[in-house]
Amino acid sequence: MNVSHGKTKVALAVLGMAASAVSWAAPVPISGYSTGGVTALFNTPDPSITTGLLTKNTGTLAQALAGNAAAPGGNVELGKFGVSQGQLTGTVNGKPITLSSLDERDWKNPDGSATELTFRYVGDAAASVGASLTQLQLNAIVNSFLNVPTGSGLKPWQFVSDPNISYVEIDGHTVDIGLAGFLDATAILQILFPGVTVPAGSKVSEVVEVTLGSKHEYLYGFRADPSLVFTADGSYTGNYNVQIIPEPASLALLGIGLVGLFLGRRRRV
């Protein structure tokens, strides 16, 4: 028997077992969930209504979160403009998850300066529309984002602080979260970047704060797919699928470690 060849086969089998242990035949949706401070609930319409119009504050939480990336459907709005706060908690494949709206403390430090999130979000949004900003320009836009009211009286950060959640599911070892928003977010980006020419059809999502086990992230995106949901003002026409991966990926790491061990021993045989 070729001992080295046998060990390689065992290593590959171990890796296969680790991979199969963290993969699923179908995505597993969030379960055991509850909410606090949810200010708006939308559910998918009667299937016979082909326009896809959503109805506000009707249906159940389960109906609102019953969608997936292929058919987002309804959504739950967490908070409102950074003033009222909302939260969705539950589990995905046994992993505790909390999704939260944002408030001014997420964007501003206690001394009034911008947080790392603010610079990152504004910088990423600028890059998404092809705007190359100097540090002086970035600082000016960050200041406007945080402090300068728009025509509605709201400051720009408030527009992106109340995410609308369409679904939460784990697929293999990745948690997918659907953020309902504008398929064409040009007008929102124009608010973020006054004086900058924003290309038509540009996209940007709101921001959701996610805690998954020991991992904490702010998630947002600049790519949307049609949700096939329609409203008079274009809200919820786009689905922004954002992702977070739990850590540690213990089974996968175990499999990779064992493969390394077997291959290392093979070189010494």
C-alpha cells in the first residue's frame, strides 16, 4: 500500500466532511425572532395582484420576513430616521443574530467628530459613483452628511439609518440579509453629494448594524437587483443582498488544519 497516497485520500475525505458539515441543501431562514421598536411592517400582496404593491402595517412579522433573495417580498423597517430605534433578534442555524437601526452615536463620536463608519460609508459611496475626492473634499462632505439639514429638515445620515429588512437566512456558512431600498437611488446619492454629478441609475442602500454571535459589523451595499415590488415613490423596488460570515468557522478551520497536518506528514514519509 502507498502510505502517502492513502494519507492524501484521508485528508481529502476530512476536508469533504468539514465542507459538508457547514453546507446546506437550502438556505435556513431566521427563526425564534422578535422585534422591538419596529415602526413599519409591510407584507407581500395577494398573489392575484400583479402590480406588487405593498400594504403598510398589515400582515404578520412572519409574512414580512418570508421572502428570500429571489423574491424579497415584504419588509420590516427598523426605527425611523435615526430618531426612533428598532431591532430584530433571532437565530440562524442556532447562531444568535441581532439587526439594529442606527442613531447619531453610530455616526458621531462623543466629541462631535465623525466615526470610522462615517468616513467609510461616505468614501465607499463616493467611489460607487466614480467621484474621486481629495481629503479636503471628503472632510467637507462628511461634515455636510453629519450636520447640514436637507430641505426636509433631516440630515443626510438620517436617511440611511432606518434599514428595511426583507429576509435573513444562512446559506452554507454565509448569512444573507435583504435590505429593501431604491433600485435607482440617484436622488439619495445626490443628497449625500451636493454639487457632485451622480450618474443616473446609481445605487446605495441604508445601513444595518448586525451582531452575529461574537461578530459585529455595519452592512450596506451599492448593488441592487429588482425586487418586483412597487410603490408610488419607488421605495423597496431594489433588493440589496448583504452578507456576514460567523466566526470562527470552526469546522472548516478544523478540516483545513487536519489537511495541513496530513500533507505535512506526507512530505516527511
